[in-house]
Amino acid sequence: LFPFVLDSEPEPVPSVMIRPRLGCDFLIIAGQVWDLEGDPVIGLTLHLYGELEGFTIDRYVLSGAENAVAYGESGYEFALEGLVVDSEGTLFIQLVDTNDLPLSLPYALQTFEDCQRNLILVNFKQVRE
């Protein structure tokens, strides 16, 4: 019933591929957002929330942010320092509108205590108006 879904399963990759300066001490959740035509969507809010290693996560970023152009025109990025840990089902990502109402389901993320999988690519696509 929501207008946006995951484009594919989240893909863990080494952060050095895209953000080599951040190093292995960062867990990065990043990706892009596309509309019905496959064009970039700029200005949508992404909400990353949950818990990692006893730390509460509750952050928001916009798609198309200037610091996330490495991921594409509609890129976004969350960089969590010191939280490269194994987790499953405690961290979630969701697209929301300006009133914090959901535009997608919340998706649980799996993270890894591994420099070869410390950047999780999560792309969204629009499937209906």
C-alpha cells in the first residue's frame, strides 16, 4: 500500500569502494531513491532508527543531499562512527514524508563487524502514486 519499496535486497560492500576516507570505523547506510520513471527523487526524508550495541539510533537525512553525491543524484548517506558491529533486526530504515508519515514499510537491516561489509547499499523505488 505504500508508494515506495526496496529496489533490491540491501547489499553490503566495503566502504573503501565509495567512501575511502571514512575508513573501517564507520558503518554506512546509503543509497538512492527513484520515481516511477526511474528518475532520481530529491528531497525525500529517510529515517534510520533502532539500536546498535546499546546505542539508540534516530537519524534523518534527505535524498539528494550534497554530501551523498557519490551514490547518485538522489543519494543519501548515514555514517555511524564506531558502530561496525554484527546485528540483525535491530536497525531499520524507512522513507517518510515531512510529517514523519510512512512512504514505505520499515525495513530491518543486517550489519556486519567486517570492513568488507561496512557499507550497506539500500535503494528505494516508487511503485505507485
